[in-house]
Amino acid sequence: MCLLPSFVRSSLQKLFGLETKSLAEPEPWLIDLFGTTPASSGIAVTPRNAMTCPPVRRAVQLISESVGQLPVHVYERGDDSAKERAPDHAAHTLLHDQANDWTPASKFREEITRDALLYPNGGFAEIIRVDDGKPFELIRFNPEINPVKVTYVDSEPFYRVGERQISRQNILHIPSPSLNGCGLVHDAREAIGLAMVMERHAARLFGNGARPSGLLSIKGVVTPDALAKAKAAWQAAHGGNNSGGTAVVPAEAEWQALTITSVDAQFMEMRRFAINEIARVFGVPPHMLFEMERAIKSNAEQMGQEFVTYSLMSWIKRWEGEIRLKLFSSDDRKRFVAEFLTDDFARADLASRMESYGKAIAARILNPNEARAAENRGPYAGGEKFENPNTTTASLTV
């Protein structure tokens, strides 16, 4: 984004009767117009260019892809409060199979979650209904092509796309967790801008040779033409593929190598700090952004579980709440519920799983066929019985 020239800013301020403010505290209309506020680093951080920052991209993709890959099922509660899957419910097809004729359900959930992570108001989709209000399709609104404007009257949201007003019952809205309504990218613009500035500096450092390897000093009075020729001769003899060899300098010249200073040594530490700051904003453990400095085998699994519990679960609850509110009628809410299955994220190694299954079967929490089904294995005759194999003698027929 290019900043407005001062005379244009002053003209707009006079036209709209706005008080003159600094770019550090812009007017709301300026944020609405350009979608961002410049960070102190000098970079205008937007949702689009924020995704060019590797830590941001990894954090956003990690959360959105996790929500997209988790299976979603609709369950019906029985009279005994037991739940059974209800694949015939209209919402099941939209959430588990396909949102519409051209978008798989997994891709739809991933894109809506990504919009909510990046853009101010969140992710939006229109609910197309048929017959007596049964949901038939979910159509995502691209925030860069068809932005949805949300206004609140007595806490009730009203939605508008262009000139079209859409009833809140027909909008699936996954809101951004930003407290000020500007989006996580805006909230973290300083940390993201710092990471982008350091990445660009590193690219220039190595791409353009920003730090010379040394100084070649020539004694006496030397003309600019002689200096240019000496530099060209030195680079021809010791630059490029010839670097690393033995340098021979005349008596009137002196070579001084440049060493890395303490400031240079802190550069990588600052880059790690920027990654940790971005991880804090998005609620992702640093090792999942491949910042492995403090990750070891004993705590990596625990941090992964914390990601599911304290970060991913909040997004799952947003989805489940919005699904219940918008895709189920008032009568359906008494009988049906949609749930994400997170079992795969808690999936341990083979030895731990077998030990857990053994304990669950012995405690009669699971029967052998249920444990086999969890491992994608077929049932066997008699495996539906809840028996403790440690106290029961039985012949098994596979």
C-alpha cells in the first residue's frame, strides 16, 4: 500500500471535516479504505502480504487446515440420551461431503477459517435454502471480491454485501477473535512487520553483498580512477569463484578483514523473537512453526496437545455454535447436534494405543470390535461382548 501524499490527506480531511491525526492513530475511514495501518517498521501489513511472512503463513495454514481435515458428523439424540450418526440430515451433507457442487466440505471449512484468521470481520458464507427452509448450499464470500459489512444494532448483527441486505439466519459467520474488530493481522502488525523487515534485510544482505568481507586500504594520495581500478582488479582476482584463495597485496596496500559484531550475532535471536510473537498472537506452539529451540521429545507431544486444547478447540466451538444456530431449525436443535471428531489429533504411537485399548476393554468401556473399528479393522464373531479378557476364558473366531 502506498501512503497518501500530504496534500491529498489534508484535502480529504478538510472535505470530510476530520481532525488531523498521525498515521499511528488513523481515522477509521482510512482503515476501511485501505484495510491496514502502517506498522512502526514502515511496512503496511495487509492480509495478503502477511501471508508472504513464513511464520504467519504456517500459523494460518496450521489452524485452517486442521479445521478443514477434521471430520464433522451430525448426531441425533435418542430417548436414552445416546447419540447416533444422522447422515440423512441436510446439514450432514454440507459439512461432511460438499458445501456446494464445486467445493468439498473440507476445503470450505479451511477457507472460511482462513478468512476469519486474516480479515477483520471474519469468514462468511451464504446459506442457500430450498423447500421449507432446508439448507441446500453454502456459498463462501471472498473477502477481497465480495466483502461483507457487519453492523450491530443492540448487539444484533446485520449483514450487507454490496447493496444487498442478507438476513442473519442466512449467513454462516465465523468471527475473528480480534478484540478491536480489526482482525488478527492488524493486531499483530508490529510483530509481522518486524519479521518481514528482518527477512528483507537478510535477503538484501546476502543478495546484494550488504556487508563487505573486508577493506582494501591503499596508502598515499590516490585518485578516484586509481581506486576504481584497484577495486576492479581485486574483485577480478579474488571475487566470485576465486574467493577463498591466498591474497597477495603490494607494499602500498593493506587488507583488513571485517568480523561479525555483537549486533550481527543478535540478528537470528531477533528473528526467533518475532516468530515467538506471531505464535503468541495466533495461539500456536512455536515448535509447530518449526522454531525448535526449546522443543524436545518430552515436551513436544504435550505442546501439541495444548494446541488442540487451547487453540484449535476454540475454533471448533465457534464452528459448532454457528452450525447449531444457522443450519438447524429450532425443533432440530432439541434432537440434533454437529460435532468435530478430534480423535486423530490425540492418536498416540502404536504401543500406547494398544495399551490404552487393553485397559479400556478390561474396564468394559470398549468392546474388542469397537477397538478394532478405531484401528480400521473388521469385527470378529463375539467381539461385541463387553468382557474382561483377563478374567474371562473364551475362544475367539476371527
